[in-house]
Amino acid sequence: MEDVSDPPFRALCKEQGADVVYTEFISSEGLIRDAAKSTMKLDIYEKERPVGIQIFGANLDSMLKSVEIVEKSNPDIIDINFGCPVKKVVSKGAGAGILKDIDLMVSLTAAMVKRTHLPITVKTRLGWDHDSIKIVEVAERLQDVGCKAISIHGRTRAQMYKGEADWAPIAEVKNNPRMHIPVFGNGDVDSPEKAMEMRDKYGLDGAMIGRASIGNPWFFKQVKHFFKTKKHLSPITLAERVDAAKRHLQMAIAWKGERLGVFETRRHYTNYFRGIPHFKDYRMKMVTSDDADDVFAVFDEVLEIFSDYQFV
């Protein structure tokens, strides 16, 4: 969720029912070198709590030094990302790259648990590839060295985001009689029905939502409503979508300046307005303009032109 799960977006998700939010993942090497992009990601706000700061890396010294830096932001949780599959992270042995060296994965976690008073949690995948899936054993070892919760994406690193996520191995982790920490599922939870299936069929303690929330912070509210009533929430109106898009951009500009604020909110607009027919020209204006006033003007134009459109 790099360049997605920033304070403006987390604020919107929190308003719409997200129980816990996490920062974008932050490079431990960037933190210890005081890289501006990395240190900026440490910004968290009281209204977000409980909030976790997620870090990644493969070097023990760097990871321990980064813990000391992260503690100064006073998060509620420190999460270690052992699941990111992108090449630039994996090539350094970090993210899902560490799934090739489970002993290192466990020793890093153990050392970080000893270094901080904050709870350490882990985000990971089923394994490096289909032939190396040992997630039940891995989760148990992480728990035994002090990990307080684990979130598991139902794919291997080799799969990237292709195919369907397999939640059955995650359920095996949860059903292991030796496991007592919370086990969260991740991957392909893109509807309230799937969230309910993850809870009721697979018995997991919760779902970590990523891609389904991009441009759709209402997803959390929709899931909770479905859990409570077994019915879908009424569709989010165009006025609500425009208001959220405006607030998102306003907060992004206030936090990171106009240039980055405008640029990094673009990826949300397709989902904010998904389903509106003949929308291509307006979407192109939103994602190609570098001027915030122009983007706000497009929002107003959309609200006027498509005022009669009903989302389903």
C-alpha cells in the first residue's frame, strides 16, 4: 500500500469503520539514513488509533535501529512486512524475500520483540512458492519468539497477485492447537460476503483489507453493516463520493504539498467514480491535471453533469 495508506486515506478509512490502520510500509534502511520519504511516513495522528507503523528490511542492525526511530512516533503497534512481493524489495532479501530464509525471519522478529515495549506483529505470505509452504510451522515459530499477531496473504511470492488467494492454509494456522495469537487473513477480500466467509467458514480473527479499500473507504462500513444485518448497505451516492474525493485531496495537499498531494491521490479516482458511464474524459482530466484547482473543478462538474446517476 505504498503511496496509498497515508494519513489522509487512513483518516477516511477510520471514519468509515476500519478498526486498525497501518502506515505505508517503511524501509528500515531509509529510516536509519533519515531519508525524507521514509521519515515522512512516520506521521501518525491521535484520531487514527489504534495505528501500526509497518517497516521492512533484512539487516538485523538496521531493523533494530529503525525500531528505536519508530518508537518516537509512539504507534500502538510495530508491524514487520515479510510479505511484499515486488522485485526491488525482494532482491534485497526483504519483504517476501525473507521467506527463503525462515531462520532469519524468526531471529529478526525475536530481536525486535526484545528491543521494544511495543507489540510486534507480522504480515507475510504462505511461502516463497508452492513447494515451500510451511506457514503453520512458521507462524508457530513467530508466535514462540513473541509475535503478538500475524496477518497472512493467501498467495506465495511466486504468485504475486495472480490467481485466487488460498485461505485454507491460513485456517490451518488458526486451527493449530498451539496457536493462541490472533490470525488475520488477507487477499481477495473484496466484498462483504467474502469477509463473512473468511470469518465464518475459515474461522479467522479478522481480515486485513488492502486493494479493496483504494478509492473505496466505505468498504469497512459496508462489511460491518453486512455482518450485523446480512444485508447490503445502500449504495454510496455521487454526492458522498465527490465529498470524499475533495476531502481526500484537501488533506493530501495539507500533508504533503500540492504537487505530491495531487499526484498521489490520482489512483483513487477510478474507484471513487467506478460505474459511471461515459466517464473517461472526466477521469482523464482528474488524473492528468497538476493543478489542484482544476481537479476540484472537475469534481464539481461531475456532480452537476451526473447528478441523476444512481450507483448500484
